[in-house]
Amino acid sequence: MNHLITISFFVLSINFFAQDKQDEQNEIVAVWTTADETKVEIYKEGNIYLGNPINAEGERNTDIEVLNLKYQEGKWVGKIYSKKRERLLDVECQMEGDKLNLKVTARFISADLQWSRAR
């Protein structure tokens, strides 16, 4: 009987910690406001986090993909579309409260951006 209780506790604790890690990964799922007041919705599809702009009607514009990320080692890593350069650039994202910090890299140059969770 003691073994059964121990095994049950072990299984429950693994599920609890796995759920906690999943919640951490999904923190990025939200609508974000960029520095130029554009709204971007980040959502999860499989293991990938995608970002699309929100149009004037408040709907996700799926014709334009601005982010494509994977969660790795406590941050989201992938590509961001640069309208100015008209190409994809490397990006790393980390959460800090209601802020999303983005480090965008183009070859040897990088820039830091910060998006706010939309209200």
C-alpha cells in the first residue's frame, strides 16, 4: 500500500511540474502592442508560436506572419519579419511582467524592442 501511495504521489508531482512549465511557455500567448502602436496577436499552433497583426476590425490578419517562434531554454527563439528591411530576421523573446522583450539580430547588428500586453 505504501508503494502505491508513493507511486501515485510521484505521478501527480510530475504532472504538476509539467503543467507549470507549459503555463510558462504559453505566457507569450496574447495580443501585444508594438512601439508604433501596431497590435500583434501571438498564438500557439502545435509547438510553434505564431504572430499576426490585428487589422482595423480587431481580427487576426493571417495573410501576414510577423513572428515564428519556438520555446527553448526559457525563451522564445525564431524569426521576425522586418517591414523596413522586407525580410526575416533572427529574434529572441523573453517575458518581463506584462512586457515582451525582443532582441532582433541582423547579421552583426542587434536591436532591442519592447512590446506591451494589450489591454
